[in-house]
Amino acid sequence: MFIPGHITGFFTIHRERDPLRTGSTGVGITVDKGVITEVRSGKGKIYFNGREMDLCPIREVLNNIGIKGYDIIHRSQLPLGCGLGISGGCALGCAYELGKIINPQMDKLELLKIAHISEVRCGTGLGDVIGQYFGGFTIRRKPGFPLDVKKINIRDKNRYYIVIEVLGRKETKDVIEDPNWIERINRVGDRLLKEILKDPTLENFMRLSYVFAKETSLASEEVLSLCEDLSFSRGASQAMLGNTLFVLCTDEEIEDVLSVLKNPITCRIYEGKHG
């Protein structure tokens, strides 16, 4: 089961006692690199790119589904903990694969809920799995469930690349559970959500993502400097929440973008739906 990577450009944080109603509003996009999940008979071990790891969201999915005797194997083209939705992709892929074992006709929306609850409880994400469920360019207008998501049609999508440069890791939990960060993020994110709904284009998404990264002070100086160097592109900003740069560019700009970066990961926009 392949689940695409997901990049959030800007967001707000909403917490309720019910984890299904906890989540984020915001805007993001899926890319054609992500994580492949397999389930095999075993002893309940979890592997990520060949290394045994105790990934909290996967353990939560296993506990929520209540199934034993299987190993979970993840193979990813993108790293964990860098704002690329990989923990969410692991959780969603795991839920889908285990769901096939329990009941091949099981509603994918119910499996999405399990993945979302797992991310919320582990503090690893608030909305990635929802973006990954729909695929493409999405606006999450309300947090959690019931879902309120607007999927934006991308004209000439094959013209575009998303180029990623991972500069380091950042702990999502350190931000989304800190009251000071929450107040700042929500103040800026609420305003920008209204703006994107008036003009829901990729270029406006990138512009507002940069505004969010700068005004919230979530962006590192290294990311902001690279954004200036890449001002000739269709937009550059920091993937939330990670110390990771992402750039939107066209066929005409791709070579110049790659020349600026040290370790670029070149992606296309992925619009496949997993619901």
C-alpha cells in the first residue's frame, strides 16, 4: 500500500477532549514520493527502511484495531520527522493493510479515523492523514471529523515540480503542545485560511505558506535564506512542521532550482485518492 508524502504550508491547531474532533485546519499538497507499507505474519515488530523501530502511531493503530501476530514493514523514499507526513503515511498505510486482513470490505473512512486518532495521541500530526486520504491540493476547512475538505483542481499539473531539501529534524510535539506556539500559529493561520479560500491557486498557496513561515517564526534562518535565493521560482517555504524547504517550480525553472540546492528531492504532485 503506497501513501504519498504530504506537505502542509500553513495550519491552525484545534484541541478537544475527543481525538476525532482534535486536528488542524490548513492547506497542503501530496507528492509522488512517500511510504509503502506491508503486513506479514510475525511477532508484532515494526520496521522502517529495514530498521526495527517502535513507532508510536503504528503501535496505536495496532492497539486500536486489536490485532496481533503481524509485523509491519515500511519502506519510505522520504525521512521521518521532517514535515513530510511520513508518520501519517505509515499510520494510514498500516490501518488500510490491517483492515484488509480483518474485513476486505471495511470502510476506509473508519480506517482513516483510526490513523488520525493514532497521530493525535502520539503528537506526531494533526491533519496529514486527512490530506493523504484525499490526495492532491487540499484545504482543510474544519479540524478532524466530520471531514470538511475542499480539493482544488490543479490546471496543467504536469508542468509543476515540488522540490524538497531536508535540512534537519524538528519534533512536531514540541510545537503543537506548546500554548505560546499555538496562540501564534492560530492567529496567523486563521487569517491566511480566509485568504486562500478567496484565491485557491498553487502560487497563492506558496505565497501564503512563506508568509506563515516568516510571521510565526517557525522557519529557520537557513530556510528563509534559501527562499530568497529561489525567488525566481513559483514559490518556496518551509514544510510544516519540519526543518525542510519545499519549492514549487515548472519545467522551465527546475534546473535553476536544483542548482541552488545541495541534496534536492524532486517530486511531482500526486493527486490519487486513498478514500
